[in-house]
Amino acid sequence: PVFVKRAKTARDNNRDLGLCRVLLAELERHQDAWPFLTPVSQKSVPGYRKVIKKPMDFSTIREKLVNSQYQNLETFIIDVNLVYDNCEKFNEDNSEIGRAGHNMRKFFEKRWTELLKQT
Ligand SMILES: Cc1nnc(-c2cnn(C)c2N)n1CCCn1ccnc1
């Protein structure tokens, strides 16, 4: 039978937030996370704020998670992908930071699909 889409419950949201905590902890301790741990400082990187309209980094995501600013997994994934999209926009693929961004995106895609299959 076609599975009828049921309304999201509070339990679903709690499960999602648990997944966000697990995923973010794994991202923060990944060896290629170093470029993304804190906001890019506009002092030491002139022009960054002109090119990147929506800066995002793992410490900001951690802050939002702690302050319950993510309603669900989707809004969390949007911010994580923003980190990688900003990195691709500002860095050559064949650069240390560019490669780190690609590695982190691949790792994230793999982990959240694995974790979602665990439902
Ligand atoms: C993230 C990110 N994307 N671009 C940069 C960056 C910083 N400086 N330059 C020349 C870039 N292309 N970043 C932040 C990397 C943060 N970082 C740099 C050294 N240690 C941490």
C-alpha cells in the first residue's frame, strides 16, 4: 500500500535533533574540519564578506543547535551545506581549503544518509 504521509510529531523532531547533535560532533572532530570550525574573519580575509553573502561555520551551527534554532533536520542540513557551498565559491577546487570542503561534504552526505537509514 502507498504509505500515507503522517504529520511530524514532537518525537520526530526530538529524533531529528539527536541526529543533528551526532552529525555535528562528527563534523567538528573530522581531520579536515579545521577551515570550518570558526567564522572566516573579515579582518584577515579582505573581500570575503563581499563575495560570501551568508557566511556559516560549525561553531555558528553549534550555537544555533544549542539555542534550539533548528526546527528539524532539513534546516540543519541547509546550514551545513552552506558551509561547503561558501567554501567552493571562495576557494579553488585544487587548493588545501577547497579540497577540505569537498572531503567534508562527501563525509557529511555519507553519514546523514547512513544515520537516516537507521530509522
Ligand atoms: C572557510 C574558508 N574559506 N576560505 C577561507 C580562507 C581563509 N583565508 N583564506 C586565504 C581563505 N581562502 N576559509 C577559512 C579558513 C580558516 N583558516 C585558515 C587557516 N586556518 C583556518
